[in-house]
Amino acid sequence: MRRNKTLRIFTLAFFCLLILGFIAFKTGAVDRYFNQAEVVNGERKDSISLGEIDSILSNPTMLSTSKSVIAIDQKIKFPAKAKAGKDSLAATPKK
Amino acid sequence: MDYYKTLEGTGLSLLFLALVFIPMEKVFPAKPRQGIFRSHWVTDLFYFLGQYLLWGFGVIWALSYFSFWLNDIVPHTFRHKITGQPWWLQAIEVIVLSDFIIYWGHRLQHKAGFLWRFHKVHHSAQHLDWLAAHREHPLDSIYTIGLINLPAFIIGFPLETLSALIAFRGIWAIYIHSNVRLPLGPLRMLIGSPELHHWHHDLDRDRGNYANISPIMDIIFGTYVCPDHEPEKFGIPESFPKNYFAQLSQPLLPKKKSRSSEPAEVRTTIARINYDEAETGKLESQLEELN
């Protein structure tokens, strides 16, 4: 009985930890995208890709480790595509 | 986006979600007899892969289109005022506005025949778990995501300040479908939980619990349902294809007139009787084997 209770507490703690870690990962990714992009030799280098930002809108549980390199001239065109990401908020499709 | 990276992201997401939800479903099961590889899990895996690898791009396109189209509706000065508010106030505003819109949008999906054709794909799941949460027709996804984001698109809440909320809402939506029973106590009046959402997936199409992140809209509009036990059976009363591709194409095909002349209550009762008979048959065969 006591072992069962320990297992339940451990599982619950594990669940909470992973959920919090996931939220921190996503928040950190968005923060890095908007605030920490580097420009090297005329190219914008991000620690995450535009797809990752898009996924926040369309599929919040998507995990990606991809890095992106966006040429500066493309970046000028970027806001039209990225308006959904930068200027607004989206959430889950599930009900 | 690089397709290889999308594939990697999909694999990582599947692994992560399995790691988060399988232990919970094992330790706190809502239906203890339901296994991880229950029937039709492959169909739900197809939905998961389709959502991550194919349809997500269509949804992104639709969102960008909506955003571009709605961008100039609200004056920029108003948007600046919104973004100047504390993040917690923005979060409350987003939850309340999105939940209000999605509540009525979701009720409409259950009432209007045309919308139900697509939405019933989601309700066709006879077993609920974290994987079944992904069973959704792509056109139904565009409708839902469009609605849930409507206030954000119009008013212009910044993603930077609210990404944590979005991530939480994303994962919570999967949690409420999982085969978990972990009563939240009085908190269940504030935040949705599996015990509430499982009743939404009951055989009865108009059972209730339509709200998204918080059940407050259900409480306000009288559709809150919270019995102290799990529903007997999930799914829809009518017959529905079991195959992924047939399920995707079914809502697009001309409507058949045959069985659906019966009222919904009659079909629900027939489905319950069929289920009881099937369960009795199983028990009888088990008894025979024991004898």
C-alpha cells in the first residue's frame, strides 16, 4: 500500500516536472527567437527555426531542435508571413 | 521548414508525449482494462503523424492568411494599449475571450449537421487516451484553431508574453483526452480535466462540457456535466469507417440517407444495447473457457 502511494506521488511529480520543462522549453524558444537572434555575415542565425515558432500557433506540442539561417533580404519579406507568429497568439486545436 | 527536421521534431514529440502520458495512464487509469496498444491505436497514430507531418502546414497557411486579413481591423493604438498591459492580465483576457468563442463554436459543431460531419471524426474514437486526442479531421482543425485564435488575431496579443500559456493549453488539451482519472477537487470548476472531457465524448452527441481550457463557460451556459464515474462507452452511435483514409474522406462524400432517419436518442440507445450485447457475449465466452 505504501509502495503504491510512493509510486503515485513519484509519477505525479514526474508528470508535473515534464510539463513544466516543456513549457519552459517552448517559452525559452520563443524568447530566443525574438530576442537573441545573431546576424553573421549578412545572415540571421537563430537558435530555433521559423517552423518552431509557427508550430506554437498550429501545433503547440511540436518539439524541434532545428536551427535556422534566414538571409537578411528574406527577413525583410518575413513579417508578412510571420504576422501570425509575432503579432498574435494561437493555441491548441484539441477540444 | 526542412522536412528532415520536421520528421525529427515529430519523432521527438511522439517520444515526449509517450513519456509524459503513458506512466500517468498506468498509475492513474480511468479505464484500467484499456492497454497502451488498444484497438485502433494505429489509426490514431496515423492522425498524429498526419497532423505533425502534413496538415500542420495547411493550418499554418490558414492562420497566416487569417492574420493578414484581420490585421487592419483594429487600430494600432488599441493594440499598443493591449500589449502594454501586464502579462497576467493579457493571459486572463485571452483565456476568457478564446474560451467564449470556442465554447459557442464547439456547440455549433455539435448542432450544425455540416460541421458535425467533420467533427464526428474526433468523436468516433471508442477509446480515449493521449494518442486519440490527435484524431481530428484537418478541416475541423482549421475551424477550431481559427476560432480559438480569433480574439488574438483581432486584438493582437503578443506571442512573446503568452507563449507559456499556449504551450500549457496545447499539452493540457492532450491531457484531458488521456486515459487518466485524477480528480482535481474544487479546482475542476476552474480548469478542464479528463473526468469532465471524457463525458463530452460519451455516446450522446449533446452530452455537454464544450468549453476549452476552463469549464466556466459550461457552468454559465448550463452544459456542465460531472458524474462521479466514467462514461460507459465513448464514440458515436452510427457506424463509422475504421480506416484513416476512409475517415478523412467520409465527411466529404455525399450524405447517405439510410439509417440516419432515426432520432439521435434512438441511435444512442441502439448503440448502448449493441455494446451491452457485445460485452455480455465476451463474458459468456470467457465463462465457457473457464468451464
